[in-house]
Amino acid sequence: MKILVIQQKMIGDVLTTSILLESLRKRYPAAELHYLINSHTLAVVDNNPFIDKFIFVTPNIEASKIDFYKFLKTIKAEDYDITIDAYGKLSSTLISYFSKAKMRIAYYKKYTAFLLTHPIERIQTPKHHSSLALENRFRLLEPLNISFKDIQPQIYLKPNEIEGAKTLLAASGIDLEKPLFMISVLGSNATKTYPFKYMATLLNTIAHTVENAQILFNYIPSQRVQAEAIYKNCLPETKAHIFLDVYGKSLREFLAITSLCTALIGNEGGANNMAKALSLPTFTIFSPYLNKKNWFGDNETKQHIAVHLSDYIAYDISLAKKQPREYYLKFKPNFISEKLISFLKINI
């Protein structure tokens, strides 16, 4: 038996959908499991023991109709028995349909349902106290008689990657015997980024609460100016705890560095999902216009904390979508600080 799981685009989605391959391996130990992803997302699922082969969607395939058609022919030649499409867009529906698999499972959409053998309705409220992201993905396995399991995605680092990160941190003057925090200071875009001055205030809280804290920023070189802006808003005594020049030069290096941290704190996004997959405690700040239940489950509260403006004041999320900056400014650090201090004390 040969099964193709499809999850294009975002790194966090690719990581989350990898739980399906783990469940499929347990259900079909002898099956050949392939994972179709965008080439730039490989880092979060590389070395995953449940995946036999990666199928890559490259920028050329996305940009060229001719290249996409050639790609569809290679998919058909694989002769899949089952396709499971967790992406659910037109391109992935076409990939599934052209595979000619006997079972083609994907989320129900009125305009593509006729191309599937098993269209699956999404749920809007969790049934198992998990995030909707996980629960809806497990619904895609129901036609295969695989029921929901409370499992989290895992990232599988290689020993040499971890040793390389230890060497890098030691050379930068970081002591792994002391608390080390990775801070997601920036969201994936401005509407998902906690205001810079507010973030600096939370960093002051971390430095004040944890006397020997060491703080790293999660950013890439093109975001250096924004990272420096947050750094400049911190108190001088907080700046002494921040190692601004230490960051992962690649996604795998970032993951290896993060695996050595005490916890990850900051804006909701892919880094938080990666930290969870590395078994790190996380403290996540959700943008006021997002639905927290999509990516955070009630069953996570033992090790993970997530805060959302709606936890503190009542408002219309549809208005926050139109004015994200205005509603972020309502989400003042004093709303968050008590929970943050409690999180720090529990995880030190």
C-alpha cells in the first residue's frame, strides 16, 4: 500500500500535519508513506522516522502551468492507493485527483467535493479538548478507521546538530546551566506582532523575575532592524541579559538552539509550534484578531500557556480583524505579566 499526505505552504502547518503520518504508520506498518510539502518547509520534518519519501512542490512548479502539469504526471506515476489532502486548495485537490488513488480524502468544499471519494466536514468546536488544528486533521483519518489520539507533532534533530548548537552557544558566552529563553519577538507579519514597547516591558519582567536569565531573540537577518528596536526599548539591566547577535543561521540551527532552551516565549506562530514539538514549555501571545482555539487546546495548559485579549476584555473579533493594531494596543503588558511570572517560576 502506498499513501500520499498533502500539506503545502506554511511551516507550522507542515509540522502539525506530520501527526497523520505517525498515526498512519501505526495503522499500516508495512505501507509506504509519502509526504508532499513545499521545499522550503523540509527542516521541520527532516529525519522524521514515519516518512518514507518527500515529494517537493518547488517555486517553479507553483509558478508555471507547464511545470505543474509535468508534476501531476509524476504523481500519477507513483500509483498511490490513498491520498489525504490537509491543504484543501485547488492545487492540492488537482494533485489528489490526478493521482487516481482509489481513496481521495480531503476537507469538504462545495466546488471540489465531486473530485473526492471522502469529503470531510471540519468541526468548529473541539470535541477532545485539543486545538482545532489537530482535531480537524484527525478527522481526515476517520475513513481509515483511525480515531483521534492526543499526540503532538515531534521534531527529530540529529546528535551532531545538537552538539553544533552547544558549541555555538558556548562560544557566545552562554551558560547552559543557567535559564535560557528563546523569545519570538516578531510575528509572521505586523498584524501578528505584539507592540514593540509592550514586548520590551515583558522582557523587563523576565529579566527581573529570573535573576540569571539569558535571552535570545528569534529573528532572521532581514528583521534585524525590528529586533534592535525592541532591544532599544528594554531597560539597561534587561539588555545585559540579551544576546542579540546569537540566532540560528538556518531553520535547523534555530531548532537545535531552541532545543537547548528552558522555554520559548512570544508571538504566536511557527516557532511556538516548533518549540512544542521539541518538548519545550511555551508562553504564547495570540493576536487579538485570531481564534485561539484554532491553535491552542484546553489539554495543553499543564506545560503551555496562551494569552489572548478576549481572556481579559469582551470585544468583537471581526472588528479586531479590521483594526488589529488598535486592538493590540489594548492588550497591555499588565494583563499578561502575572501569568508570565507564574509561568517563569514554574519552569525554572
